[in-house]
Amino acid sequence: MRDALRLRPAASAQDERGILQLAKFRTLDDLPPDLTGKRVLVRVDFNVPMQDGAISDDTRLRSAVPTIAEISDRGAIVLLLSHFGRPKGRSRPDMSLALLVRPLSELLGRPVRFIEDCQGPEAERAVTTMTPGSIAILENTRFHSGEEQNDPELAKAMAALGDYYVNDAFSAAHRAHASTEGIARFLPSFAGRAMQAELEALEKALENPEKPVAAVVGGAKVSTKLAVLGHLIAKVDHLIIGGGMANTFLAARGVKVGKSLCEHQLTGEANSIFAQAEAAGCTIHLPYDVVVAKEFAANPPSLRTANVHEIAADEMILDIGPDAVEAFADVLKTCRTLVWNGPLGAFETPPFDTATVALAKIAAALTKEGGLVSVAGGGDTVAALNLAGVTPDFTFVSTAGGAFLEWMEGRTLPGVAALQQQQGWDDHAPGHVDSDL
Ligand code: 3PG
Ligand code: MG
């Protein structure tokens, strides 16, 4: 058994779900070395973006390759479970995982077969024809309505296909679904290599970090990240706020933000975050200068850099300015750990990616020099770091969207909690259904 990883304080986990969560999970190292002929159900997240029938980003397929290859090399029959899109309990040919058989096979350099259901007699028959080391993708778990309802009957029927359950889908771990949570009650359960790497990185970033810790939080709206900010204040020494959401905090401090995106109705929440941060000894950093324009377009003629106190009524903030980047960089230089979610400006439109790219490069350089543990996550954040070309230099970049955000809110992820149960697979409290779809 590996050393325990502390992911959540047991008490808060207990409060939230009413069950005891042992802060441990098993990995592929805890499976028998020789798995010849054993059937291993592997939950992956093959919910990949598609454009005109082709995969536009295969990161999620790639991230599952090490686990699939390792289990197959150890002689197991590998049965891949995943959702794909939101078919709402119906079969839809455009959301069939059959579409991913060939791309996965090419990435693995091994044959992959397709099984037309993720449970039931047909699937059982198909599995009995498989030989040690072979790999199959089972059809979309969300073609069954029991998946999102976390129906124990469906979980049990999927579990009946395998001897072991491996979850390698951190990005789907915020869903308490039959294939991510319920199934772990019926089979001995393990974290795959990608899940393991993710949990170890998150542990280093927030649960048990080297101090001082900085968080960079950006993105358009405060309203989507109030819970994140509330949780971070209690955890980090420096909270650096950029992106559209900084405007709401600037406005709460009396700055006239002109036409900028700003949630004025959240002034009360912003002030309460300032007060809570002060009480917790967390320093909040806002930009001193910003990049403004009269219209939101690429390289607009009205573009200029301004002190935050000099924004005209017809201007809007579209990025943070160079002095702010320098000040934020100075903060990062004093820190040992960084967790980053959200871009600092409207990064998809040039030149409003400038600050995000500049600060990301500085964080990457500090990481490379060895002084900083840097962890980032979220869809836009990953896109921004890719744009800056620094993804490989960060300590860890999570490909998860919703799951990363819920983790940053300090919430227990049901798919992770299910792996942390070390005993009594079938005597837990009944599963809960999340309504966040
Ligand atoms: C994701 O893409 O964020 C995960 O695969 C979860 O998908 P969902 O948001 O449809 O549950
Ligand atoms: Mg999602």
C-alpha cells in the first residue's frame, strides 16, 4: 500500500457527504503485477471536442494511454468506459464512442475493438471472446439514463463485466455517476496513472503545499468564482486577481471602470472577500494599470495603457497592464507554490493576451529554476498557457474543466472520494445525484 495522500480534511468530507472518507487511494501499483486474463474496467474521459466529425484536441485520449498500455502489458483484458457529450439517456450515433476507436488505436499503436453496450448480456458475450492484453471501448455510458442518476443497478451491471475498476478520469470526477462513483461500490477500485498524477499534483498545490502560496485567479466573471475565491483566501498567502473579474473588485474599491465588464451587483461580495482575506492574512493583489480600448476588437486604434484611476467613461478594460504584470511577478518570486486558474485579459483577441502570456512565462521560468511548484487548470487557462508555449514548463497542467474548478472550491469530488473508500464497498450511504448538467 502506498503512503496515504491527504486530499481533504476527513472532517469536512464527513460533513459534506455524511460518510467517513479515508484519505487514501490505491493505484496500479496495488493491483497484482500479473493481470493475465483479468478483466479491468477503466473509466476514462473520452469527452473530446469534435469539429466536423474529427477530434479537434486529443489531449484526453493521450492522457489515458499510459494506463491503458500498462494494464494491457500486464496481461489484462482492458475494457474502457466513458461518456461522450450529453445524450441524456438515449442512443445517438453522433455521440457513439465507436468514433474514437480508430484515433485511440493509432495513438496506442495497438488494435482496439468496440463493444456496442457498456453493460448487459451482449457486452458480457463480447467480453468473453477477448484475449489477454486486448483492449475494447464500450459504448457511451450516458446512453443509459441510469448513468447520470447513479443508478446502482446500472453500476452493478457494468461492474459485472470486470474483476477490477480503475478510474483514470479526473476531469469527470466531479460527477457522481454510475461509471464514476457507483461502480466503485461493487469492485476493488484503483486510480489510474493520469488520475494519480493529477491527485498528487493537487495535493502539492493546495492541500499540503510549500509556503508561501500564491493563487492567480482570472476569467471574465466573479459570479462563477465566488466559491473559489472564498476557499483560496483560507489557503493561500497571496491572491492575485486579474481578468474581467478584477474589474468588480476595482469598482468595489471606488475605481471608475467605464464601460468595462463589471458585476456591480457583487460589490457586497467583493467587500466581504476583502474583509475575509484581511482576517485570514491573505494579501489580495489587484492591477495598478490596465490596457483599455473604446471597442472590443483585435488591435483597436483606441488601445492604450492607463492607470486604473484614469479610465474614461467610454473605455473598457481588456487586459492588465505591464506595471501590474511586474508587480505580480515580484509576488511570484517570493512564493514556493502557485496555483493558477483563468486568464488575466481577453486573451483570445490580440493583443489582450499580452499580460497572461508574460506572467505565464515568468511562472514557467521560476518553475524551471526550481524554486516554484506551479499547477494550473481549466479550459481557458490551458488554452492560454498553450498560447504562451509554457505548458511543458509548469509542474502540472490539469486538463479538467469543471472538476478542477470544484477542486479549487474545496469540494469533495465524488469520483475521487469513491477511490478513497478502502473497505466495505457495498455498505456506503446511497449515492447522490448531481443536478449540475
Ligand atoms: C468535461 O468535459 O468537463 C467532463 O467530461 C464532464 O462532462 P460533463 O460536463 O458533460 O459532465
Ligand atoms: Mg463540463
